[in-house]
Amino acid sequence: MCISTGEAALSGTIVYCGRQHHSVHGLVHVLGYQNTAVNLADGANAMLLHLPTRQLTPRDFLSAGRAGDLPCTTWSPP
């Protein structure tokens, strides 16, 4: 599902797809994606996750940062 710009080991991928009812936006579609990435390149590296869509902006993403697991039960769409 994702690719890296340099050599990397990607493992433990978890994907969540679902629908949620949002109090302002109504029915929204939710995609959760988590994995473990180890950079095996000599320098900087990036992971790319292709999401084909008609309209998607940075405000449609929720960053989990480096907090570890992000339980779906505490996540709500923006």
C-alpha cells in the first residue's frame, strides 16, 4: 500500500476503513493506516502513501506523531 523513496523495511501494517457519523459533516469515510518503518538507506528517506481521491486536503489528515498506537475508539474525524 505504501512505498519508500529509499531502501526500507516496512512491517506490521494495520489498515482500518470505516464510516462514522460526524455531528457537523454527517457521514464521513475514515481510513486509518499504521506500520513500522526502518530506514535502511544511507541518508534521508520518505514513505509515500497513495490515496486517490477527488478532494483531499491536509486538513483531512490526523497526525498520530510518534505516540505509538492510536486506538480507533478515541479517534474522531475532523
